[in-house]
Amino acid sequence: MKKVVSVVARPVRAIGRILVKVLRPLRSLRTPLVKLTQLRGRPLIVACGAIVVVLLLLTLTLKPEPDQEKDVRAALERYAKASRDKDYQTLCDDLLASELVQHIRNVGLPCEVALRKGLENRRSPTLRVLAVQVSGDQAVASVVGSAGGESTGASTYRLLREDGSWRIATSPGSDSESTAPP
């Protein structure tokens, strides 16, 4: 029985020593905590509520944001792969912003048909992301792209965050005035 106690006691003592070292700098909180323990009734409820609100705000404020730039780059990589694979359904349904798809449909063709006509002669398109700037639910990406038989060129893509994912809003060959598919 003595061995069981010593096996359990060692980690407990170690944890106690660590807690003492960690909590020592918090001595300045001793007086307010003592006063808090002396509260009764309504003042105690109000004080505890205030502490919960502060802790909740700290948690929400300090919660790390997802890496938006990484997500934009991933969306552009998926866009390049779908273009390379001539997967027009994925492009229209998952990767193009609703405003761009609607713009394409206003021409009088379904999105997939318009993309097929616009991209059918492109062979092995590639896309390399140079820089990404994210501002809220919008992003701008500078890219270098090429396709078989075409020269390499720099372009800028505008992306929007829709339904939690980044989607291409404008790309080379498409702008708010143009009717050409991307």
C-alpha cells in the first residue's frame, strides 16, 4: 500500500510545485479574490456574472483566426486544378462567386457551357500565386499563369468569401463589363 501512495504522491507534489511557481506572480490578485469570497447574495452573483463576461470576451478575442491567406491560396489551387481537368461543374458550383456565375448566365448560356467554350482550347493551364491580400470577406491575389502554347502572364484575381469558402469573383478575361467567361 505504501508504494501505491508514493507513486500517486510524487506526481501530485510535482503538480503542486508547478502550480506554486505559476501562481506566485498572481499574488496581486489575492486581495480582490479575498474580497470576492466575502461577498454574499446579489453582489456575489453580479461579480461572478461580470467575471464570466470578461472571460468570454477574452476567449473570443484571443481565439486565433483561421489563416485566410492560406484558404485563398487553396481556393486558387482548386480553381487551377479544375481548369486543368476541365471540370466545369466544379468551377461553376464550388469555385466561382455567385455574382460571376450570374454574370455568365446573363449572356444566355449555362455556366458550364460558357466555360467549356471559353476554355476548350486551353491546354495544361497552370497558376502560381505570388501574393494575397485579404480584407474582410474580400481578397485580391496576384498570380502568374500560363497554358500550353501561350506565354506566361501576370494577372490579378478578386475573391469573395461566400458561405464560408473563398470563391473567384473576377479573373483575367472577365470583369464587371465583359461577358467573356474566365
